[in-house]
Amino acid sequence: MITRLATLAVVLVNSRFAMGDTLGYLRTTPFATELTIAKPRGSARVVVARTQSEWRTAWKRAGGRGDAKSIDFDRQMVVGVVNGRRDDRVIYRIQLDDAANPKVLEVHLGFGNAPTWSGSTHEATGAHFVVTPRSALPIHFVMDQMVDGRMFGSTNSGEGVESKDVATVAAAPVKTTDAAALREDAERAVVGSLSRVERDQLLVGPMGRPLKRVPHGWTKLDVVRADDRWTIRYDELTFRVDAITGRVTRE
């Protein structure tokens, strides 16, 4: 596996990003809605918008043209990164720090058009905004750096990339009686439904390495919020979570 990945990295990446035997960045997570600004205004910063008003302000401050896109903020939120003139940062993965005991929502940044385990990151741009399912947790932005594949276990993340803190945006408590109104509620319910065998399998990372959390950075992860339910994918397992009751079923 590492030989195939090394070859892929050599083909896809130039020396600016990585060494020849890197595994690349973590897996990308799919984003249904992304918005960009080629030449933003203002200083480098991160953005978290949990209301339409906050999003409108962030969009205009960054120099976005026209009205800010209308977002269903009852179920979604916007996270983003605005780059300075010499910066190259895009969002490529969003996940909980630990779905069993979530404390922050991680927003992983990387270089534009760089190799990951599952395709390339978004092309480089001045500002990159992503619509993602709503969380009330603090939002922790990190900038990931690829390393030699042989250093996988010695990285500060423990998952094959070096992660540098960028910023943390404070939590925003939500009043609700729904059992799974928020992402952290839905994923906690999913992890609680796993069998021991399923959990052990989900902890396996690249080259059979055991990792410490579910999901980890190499998990095939997709979290989608619909009107009344969640659809959550961990590797080859797919779950539905009722947003009102928190009941978990499987596809």
C-alpha cells in the first residue's frame, strides 16, 4: 500500500508540498456547498458564521460580490479561511475531535491543489468558505503539514500529519429539545451504537496502524443533515439518525 501511495504522491505533488514517500494529507471530506473569493479584502483570518447576519457580514467584509448566499442556519453553519497576500490555505477536512466525547469541531486546512488520501484539495484561492452541518462546539482550525510516511507515528497529531494551531472560535450553545439537533449529538449516538468489532475495525488506519479515535483523520467520513435526520458514513458503514429522537438505524 505504501508503495502505491508513494507513487501517487510523486505523480500528483511537486516538491513544494511533500517528500516522495509522503502519504499526503488526511482524507478529504465532501462539501455540498463551497464559496470562494479570488482576491479578498482585509487581513488573514478564519470565519465561523452561525447566523445569516454573521454570514452576511463575513461575506461583505471579505469583499464578496452580491448578496451572501442564503443558508439554512437552523441545520447548517459556515466556516471559512481568508488568506493574506502570501497565504495558501484551503479547507479540506472537517471532523469532530472524538465522536464518543466531542469537545471541538476540527477544521483542517492545507495547501491548495495538494494530494490527499482521497483526491486533491480545493484549488488555491484567496478565501474559501464551506457550508457544514451545525455544531455548538468550539471550532478549532489547524493547518496540516505533510511529512515523510516513515514519521507517521511520531507526528504531533499521531495520524501522519503535523497540525499547527491556527485559531479556535468559541462555542455557541443552542437551546433545543431535539436529541440530535447538532452534529456532535448525532455522531455520539452513532459511535454509541457500534459493536466492539466495528469500533476496532474503524480504529485501523493506513498500513494497519491502530489509531485512537473514531473517526480518525483517515476515516472515510461524510456527515449530511436533512430536514429531520442525519446520514453519517464511517468507512463502509452508513447510519441514519433521527434528529428529534436520536434513534440510530443502519442502511
